[in-house]
Amino acid sequence: MLDEIGVDLALFSDHDSVRWLTGLDLPAPALLFFERGEFTLLADEGFAAAAAFAAEFGCAFVPIVGYTIQQPIDAPARLAEALRDLLADVSRPSGPVGVEEKSLPLALWQTVREALPNCEHRSLEGSLLPLRAVKTEEELARIREGFRLVTIGHQAGRKAVRLGQREIDVWTDVQTAVEREAGMWMQMGNDCIVGHRPANIGAAPLDYDIIANDSLILDLSVVVDGYWTDSCATYYAERPTAQQVEMHKFVEEALAFAVSLIRPGVVAQDVDSKVRSYMSAGGYEVYPHHTGHGIGLTGHEAPRIVPYNQERFQEGNVIMLEPGIYIPGVTSVRLEDAFLVTSDGVEPLSHHDKGLP
């Protein structure tokens, strides 16, 4: 990719870029420097995996002092100093220097300019996103493990939705179930919200009680080795009302319709438009959020399934699809599943139960 744009030197400063290029869930701050075919990783000295990675793959490693009791904690300043020393030994490039400009702190920008004066700078912003959108087998293994834990979380969530329970009580049961299975603390998100909230699309769990005829949206992400999952199901404290049954079944149909549209070469914008039209034709107000999105090192990645996006799906994309219906202050339904785009369609990656009780 760098050869194609004529870059001999490049500095990757976006945290997700560095994580993707190394395969390490590195603590910030970290940099990856490319010089004529060779990489140098600048990262926290306390992260043992960084040194092991460098030794295994022949990558130079510059340790940065992070936490210390001997001097003030200032890893960014030490990172700038280490970069300055590294660039001092670099010969002037014949072509432009590639930089991820938006994520590069001012101090590091200044370091690059001083070390490589009068060099043309070429933006690498977003250049890795198309590559990151197609997942490797190693990435898929992490994502599949995340979805295994997601299923366990939803099983706990369904059981926890009872009259008198609060949103936070449901979330606590979900988090406990996932972490017990994983045997460790897990980074998790996103929404755990009762249908009678005035704004009931999504929010963090609070002390709202689950009341009669209530619904609860559980939108759950579990992060495994830096890789996100996503999912959503809607649960009911009692037997769902006739209105809720009708809404739930329609969202199931809308989700199945969305899935039927996905295959390599299809434009994301077209899928978004068709699913929104499906909702409207069913007599429901169209949801104000995306129809879906990619996942990976962040919870929302390319390809976004939104009105503006003309990206085409590729084999190897991992996408979420999530239609929903929301009646503020009354009830709401959202269902979400994950899919790996294959050569002729999709493979489901999430397997939590989204059905009516």
C-alpha cells in the first residue's frame, strides 16, 4: 500500500492502526514507524508482548517509560523524545513522508517537522480502513470468541428481565455471567434500556424499574483481545402485549430481509435504503440510526450501512444489521445480528436467542 502511493517513510499514530498492524492490544500511546521496508515499534516498556512481538517478527522495538515512581508520569513527552532520537538517524527521504495527521499530537508533529525539514507530508488518514474491513482468520477467531460470550450474556439478560428489577440489575447479571465465563474482567457495552423511558432507543443502564407491559432492549458488546462484537435482543418482563408481538415479529422480518440483501459487490447505501423502505411500507416510523455497520477494533467500522455510503461489501467483511421500532415512553424493539460476508452471501456469527418468550 505504501509503495503504491510512493512513500518511503511513514508514521502510524492512530491507536487502532498500530493495534491492527501489530496484532497487539497495545496501551496508548504507541507509534509504528516505517522506513524503507522496516518497522520500528515505540510502545510502553511495561507491555511485555510488544518486545516479544518485535523479536518474533524482526521489528525494532523502542521501549517508552510509562508508569514510574522515579519521575513524573509523562509518556507522551517520552514518546516524542524517542521519536526525535529515531528520526535523527533517518536519511532524508526521496519522496513524501506519510503521516496519520489527525491522530498525531502537536508535539509529535513538531518533532517530525524538525527532524525532516522541508519534506512533503502525505496524509495516511483512513488509508488502512479498507484493509481493516476485510478480516483475517486470526481476527475472526477473536470475534467468534466474543460472540460466544455475547450469547452467555444474553441468556443471563433474558432471565434477569423481571418486574421490579432495574436496568442496572439486568446489566449486573449480564456482566457477571460474561466475566465468570471468561474468567477475567471484560470490556463491555452498550445499551440496557426499558421501553417506557421517554427516549428509549439506547442508553447506559440506570435505576429505571421494569414495569408492567414493559420491554427491555439489551444491546451487548463484548471485547476480546481488542476486537469488538455487537448484538441486540428485546426482552419482556411479562407476556408481551399484542402490540409488542406485532412489532417484534415485524422487526424479525425486517432483519431477515436485510440479511437477504447482503453479498459481495452490493452497495451499502442500497441496503440501507431498501430496509428503510421496508419499515416504512410496514407502517412504522423509520429508525433514526444506521441500518448496520462493520465491527473490528472499534464498535463501528467500515462498511457503514447508512444513506450516504457507496462502499461495496467485500468477502471477509464482518457486519451488523439492526432494524428497530421505537415508541417513546411506551415500548421499543431492536434486534441485531452479526454476519461474515462470504463469496455468495453471509455466515451468521451471532447466535443469541432473539425470539419472543
